[in-house]
Amino acid sequence: MRAEQFDRAIGDWAAALPHPRFSVYRHNVVSALINALRVRYPVIEQLVGPTFFTEMAGQFTRCNRPRSPLLIGYGEGFPDFVRGFQPSSPVPYLSDVARLESLWWCAYHAADMAPLQSGSFAAVAPDAWADMRFMFHPSTALLASRFAIASIWEAHHGGPPMPMISTNEAQCVLVARPF
């Protein structure tokens, strides 16, 4: 069996198994992908529970195979999937919390880059300021939500105990890796 045939046999869940024993390999692939999502989205699992999360993540894996052998980037489309996942509709803030977790993950794993120092502005001639363009540091992102996603995330991420959260309170979150 060639590598591409093996890949199709264990990765194409719609394809017939070439041999019954291949179901073990398929199961291992699905389990690894679900566990990769579990690591990337721990607050989502806490919010919906392990059984619901496993089912939701399992359905995501059936539609979204990894694009790289490195699982660190797997699951970037999960927040959009959660938004359209009908059984999660009673929890309207779930996809925004997933988006926040995804941004946190990306910030943590972003490339190192020296931030712009305040003294850098002094080196720019005043007539060149109009042509300057700035960009966020690779570990920084903004996320606006009509829900209290930062409070929800912090309450489920080992922060100090919080009072009752009004989930319908809009919040804007700056995600940034310190230092």
C-alpha cells in the first residue's frame, strides 16, 4: 500500500475501509485531533462539558482535516464551526469565547519580534510621518464581542473567583503576550 492510499484509508472517513483493522488507525487519528482541540479550547470544554465537546469536536474533525503534520495550528476554524453548530445555539457566546481562546493560542505561539521602542519615533523626520504605517505585534490582537467573553474566559481559566457574570455585557479584548 502506498503512502497516499494509507492516508486516504485512515483520513477519509467517508471512504470504505480497505481492511477492518484500519478502523483502529482512523480512531487514533480522530482521537488525536479531538485532543488537539481539547488542548487549544479548554474553556469551551468546561462550558459545554466533555461529552458535548467530544461530539462537537468529532464533527469538526470529520469536516476539517489538518493542513500540516504539525497539530499546533489545527483548529483555527473551530470558532466558525461552533457558530454554525446547531446544538450549541443555546449558548450564543460560545463561538466568541472560542475565538478568544484561539487568539490566546496564537499569541502564545506567535513569532518573537522586537516591539517598536518609543525612541524610534525620534529618528523619523517629521515630513515622513504621513507615510508611516504601523502593525500590531504578531502576538497581539483585538476582539470585540457583544458578550462578556473576557470575564467568561477568565472565570474558567484559573483566575480569581468572580462575582456573577452578566454574559450579555459587550466587551472588547486586547490579547497580547507580555514581554
